Amino acid sequence: MKEVFTSRVLKSTILKNAFIKTATFEGMYKDGIPTQKLIDLHTAMAKGGVGLTTVSYGAVSPDARSFKHQMVINEQSLPQLKRLAESVHQAGGKVSIQLTHCGYFSKNTAVKRPLAPSKVFNEYGCLSGIWFSKAMTKADMAQVAEHFANAAKVLQDIGFDAIELHMGHGYLLSQFLSPWTNKRKDAYGGSLENRVRFPLEVYQKVAEKVGKDFPILVKLNLSDGFKGGFSLADCQYVAKKLENLGCAALVLSGGFTSRTPFYLMRGAIPLRGMIKNGTSLAEKITMALFGPFIIKKYKFTPNFFLEQAKTIRKTVKMPLVYLGGVDSKTGIEKIVAAGFEFIALGRPLIHDPNFLLKLKANEIEKSGCTRCNQCVVEMDRGGVRCVINDK
Ligand SMILES: Cc1cc2nc3c(=O)[nH]c(=O)nc-3n(C[C@H](O)[C@H](O)[C@H](O)COP(=O)(O)O)c2cc1C
């Protein structure tokens, strides 16, 4: 157990230990600008002992937001992000940010036809009146790649220690990877070699901008979690491609937000809260009537992605970040034994930012998080937090 608390290198960044706070949407923004709460949350993560804390969902352009109040990486948000980075550094930690484009996962009514690899039905945002996506042109692709690269560069310039490109969970780059949403007939669709082309172009454009020593992590699906989606064999292929490009580390996850949203989390479905949070009456009614049938439940088990992730461990030599259901000392020991260099956590750290300090000091063996998943509801109600702590 001791070895996970020793320092390790992620390209030019030295982390004090193996632990990463993974991106969990914080909802701590006012008109898209990070609030002091966001700074406090990531500072608390650094004080609580994570080597690297990841700010979630940095939209690379205004149309990259799934809904309007998300943060865009621009002149308005940068001053607060700079303060956030300084505060995390003062607390002895390092900071990364997840760069994302939602693709067609849009409830953002400012965008009539959200971008996607192909024209598809927007099951995520149809109840907000956004029915279909627009199939991206080559010019759209070039512009989006440019937006990713520019966002990465300005974050590097204001002191961020790493960035994470979101290629998972069904967001734009994942929509390209998935045969379920990529129906293109050109060099960017069809075979896996073609489907990975645009995500790799984005990666390369970002790497050119930030330089080869700056750590770029990639969050990648092990699988979309349903037949006809991106598979574990696809993940092996993409992982090798990213390894060849010099990617700093892969954060392995899974699921497709519009189809299998709880595949990546497991545990309870907080339906009542999700109904209340519906962005329109139609959405609330649909959720109440059909939610129990359309939102699939997945039982939580500790280290729920470990078996799939081990396949990728055998496929590549590059650093890998294990994520999903890490909640105890014994669980962590299994991950280390399986050869993962880094370990990421979400809910145990939302529940208690000092979880790792307590594990290290042998004060506890296990997280108190119950996977009630009410934190998912809270992120749209003024900020992600653990409701168990209210009791
Ligand atoms: C409240 C909440 C918000 C999340 N938001 C994001 C997000 O913005 N980006 C992302 O890639 N994953 C997001 N996730 C998924 C987590 O990164 C992680 O994959 C998942 O919680 C499983 O890890 P855990 O068992 O350690 O919680 C979110 C999870 C939770 C609970």
C-alpha cells in the first residue's frame, strides 16, 4: 500500500502519488464562470492528498456545451481557472482539466443543429427541441480540432499541469469512435481505422500546440456498454494508436451518456431527483413515465472495470489510470497488483476529500460512499456534494 503514496512522473509533471481525482461535473459556475466553490473544491482535493485533481467539462467552444451554464475555456473563465490552479499548487497538488465537446448531446437551445459525425436523432436533447445533429464537414472538424488545441494551450499558459481529452462517455470524440453514431461514408467513418482518425487528429493538433513534454491524458471507453457500440477490442486498437503518439496516460472508463448513463458509475438511480431536475415539463413527465424502463440499472461492485481494464494493461505499456469503484485498501492493492500506474476516484472523494489521508494513516479501510448517486442530482442543484454528509 505504501508504494501508491510515492511520487511518479507524468511527462513534465511530477505527482506526489498515484491518486487522481477524476472529473465529476461540479456545476459550480455562474454564467459559465467558475465560482469560488469550484476553487475550494479542488483545493480541498489537493489538501486531502490526491496527486492530481481534474476539473470537469471545460467546453472548448460555446457550442461544445451540453447545456448553457457549463464553462467555456475563454477569456471570461480563465482568471478564475488561474486562481484555481494557484490555489491547488499552494495546497501541494497538481491540476488538470477535462476538455470536452458534447457533439450532439446538446440541450443548449442556442445551438439549433449540434455537431456530430453523422446526422442522428438527439435522444439526449430532443425534449429541449433539438431533434437532430448536423453531420460535420471537414471544415467543422478542422475548427473543432483548433478549438481543442487553443483551449489546451491557454490552460498550459495559466499554470495547469496537464489536460485530459474526453474521448469517452459518448461525447463528440466518442461519437466518432462509436459505430452506433458514426455512420459516415468518407475517410472518417466505417472501419475502426477511419472512426479513430478524427480523435487522433485532435490529439495531434493539441500535442503540436502544447509540446511533447506536456501531459495529455485521454479518457477512453473500454466499451460503450451495449451491442453495436465501441467494444473492448476497439479500445485495444485505439489504445495502441494513442501509445504510439506518445499520450501520457489513458483514463479507462465506459458507457454512453444517452444510452447507458449508469454503466460508468453503477449503483442506485436517483430517479426522483432526476425528474425534479428536468429542464422542461416534457422532460420531467417523460422521465417520470419512462425513466424506470429506459435507464438501465447496473449493480455496483468494487473495481467494476478491473477485468476489462486488465485487457488494456496487456495491450499497451504506456501508463494507465484505473477508474471505477475504487473504494478500499484491498481494492487498491488489487489494482496495483494488476500493474496500473495511477488510480482515479470520483464518488469516494466527493463523499470525503480526506479519504486518502485517512487510508494512509490507517484510520479507515473503506469509503463511506453508498453509491446512492444523489451527487449526480446535486451537481445540477448548485454544486456536486455528498448528501450522506447532511445526516
Ligand atoms: C456526480 C458525477 C459527475 C460526473 N461527471 C463526469 C464528467 O463531467 N466527466 C466525466 O468524464 N465523468 C464524469 N463522471 C464519471 C466519473 O468520472 C467516474 O467515471 C465515475 O464516477 C466512476 O468512478 P467512481 O466509482 O470512483 O465514482 C461523473 C460521476 C459523478 C458521480
